[in-house]
Amino acid sequence: MSQPLFDKIAIIGLGLIGSSIARAARAQGAVREIVATARSPRTRNRVVELGLADQVVETNAEAVEGADLVIVCVPVGACGAVAKEIGPHLKPGATISDVGSVKRSVVRDMGSHMPKNVHFVPAHPVAGTEHSGPDAGFAELFTNRWCILTPPEGTDAEAVERLAAFWRLLGAKVETMTPEHHDIVLAITSHVPHLIAYNIVGTAADMEEVTQSEVVKFSAGGFRDFTRIAASDPVMWRDVFLNNKEAVLEMLGRFSEDLASLQRMIRWDDGAALEALFNRTRAIRRGIIEAGQDTEAADFGRPHGHDD
Ligand code: NAP
């Protein structure tokens, strides 16, 4: 156990990410006291049953009273409304953060409600699974995953460093970048891949010549891996696409061009070009394994973190 970095943490939203933060913070002794709240009585009751927090309160305003660190863990489209609610109740000198998968819109929507006497340090732990809710979380979710901080210009360096230390204690590696750069990087590494998975699973569902039972039966051919990603939370991902529109559309434009060029290679029997591309992509997979961001093990339905 380490020396606590914060006295009192308020976690707003106890889904996969919020409940994993609660579990990891407790496991590592990162904070002295955890206060939690969620929108629905159902989730709040479950948090009590699971014993994830020292105190579970009904409102967001109540949760942040006296908290030194506040982490908002709700879908990105809801961050602005939560910030508006908690703004007047924040403790002077507190650090306010989030975990949203999009950063530009969160900085815009939350930033305007932050009083001058708090430190606003948006963050995105690039770690997740396709499961949701307080039961889905686990303390090791962030181990060896990246957490990206996007502090607005002029943010107190000490506050940024303290939040970075908190994430490191939870097992993450920390990097800092601008919200704009974050949104472009994540558009290609996470958002577009999710859209491709949603699209291909949707296409298979609409097929007429291949039955649904055949799709399920022969899914190990590759389809199955897309279905895991396409099972991700619908509300969270709706908000990601609506809030990172520009970067996603830009990447999709490039993707469509590259897809058209693949179509041409197949049509013109250009085996050499296909092989050259597949060799390049195989090298990227090797790089990911070498960087410790995945393992060689065949993915036969093992519990598996993926990066969102
Ligand atoms: P989740 O398991 O679905 O939990 C979402 C939480 O937000 C729940 O506590 C829910 O409350 C609450 N919530 C939903 N809509 C709300 C609203 N309109 N107002 C207030 N609270 C609301 O989601 P999650 O996976 O933890 O995702 C939370 C955040 O983490 C999102 O911003 C997402 O972009 C980000 N993130 C997710 C992943 C991932 O892989 N899942 C990875 C990195 C970052 P109730 O339970 O009471 O309904």
C-alpha cells in the first residue's frame, strides 16, 4: 500500500470505468475515502452491495462536497450537464477530471462550468472491454495501459503531475497531449475500428443468402472478433461518434479511398500489391505485441481488455 495521493475522491458514474477506478484506487491505497454516485438508484444500490465505495450518495452535487479529486465517468454527451451541476459545489483547489473517449468536446462542455479556483485536467484511460455497468469493472483494467491527459494551457503543473501519479499508481502509463491531437489519434486507433466492426456485423445481420445460424456457426473465421467490439455500449459509442465527428469523418474518407484501392487490386488480380500490404499490416501487429499492448495467445473468448 502506498501513501494516499488524495484524501477524498468523488466518482460520478459507476459503470465499467468508474467502478474499475474505485476498485483500483482502493486496491492501491491511492485515496483515503471514496464517495460514489450514479444516475439510477439501481446502480447506486449495486455499488453499495458490491462495497465499492465508503459512501454512496444520491446527487452529483452532494458527491463533490469536500472532494479533492472528482472524476466524471459518464458518456461524453452527458459530461457538460454533470459539470454544470457540480460547478458551484466544488472544493477550492480540487482537481476535476473525466475519462471520456473524446477530449475536444469534453474540454468545451465541462470547461465552461469550472470555477477559477479548481484544476481541470481532462483524461482518457485507453483501456476497456465491451461490458458495461458496476459489475463489469476490475482493479487491473488499467495495468500497463495508457492514460492520456489533455490539460488546457496554463493548468497548474503540480495538479497535472498529481493526477498523473494517481493514474500511475492504478497501473497506467501516462502521456500528455492536446485535446485536438488526442481526438485524431483515437479516431484512427479506436473510433473508426469500432465503426468498421459495427458496420460489418450489421451487414452480416442483413444478409439474405447466408443464414444467421451460419454466421454464428462459422464465426471463428474472423467475424467473431468483430462481434466482440460491436457489442460495446451503444450509448457510449453513439456519443463518441457525435462528439468526434470531424476527426472520424476525415479518417473515414481516407479509409474509403484505401478500401477502393484494395477493391481494385482484387479486381485486377494484383496479388503482389495485396501481399505487400498484408506484410506491412502484419508488422504492425508484431509492434503491438512487442510494446506489450496485447499477447500472442489465441483469443478463444478469454477475458480481454481492449483499447477504447
Ligand atoms: P458504462 O459502464 O455504461 O457506465 C456509464 C455510467 O454513466 C453509469 O453509471 C450510468 O449511470 C452513467 N450515465 C449514463 N448516462 C448518463 C447521463 N445521461 N447522465 C448521468 N449519468 C449517466 O460506461 P463506461 O464504459 O464506464 O464509460 C464511461 C465513460 O468512460 C465514457 O465517457 C466513455 O467514453 C469512457 N471510456 C469507456 C471505455 C470503455 O471501453 N467502455 C474506455 C475508456 C473510456 P446508470 O448506471 O445509473 O445508468
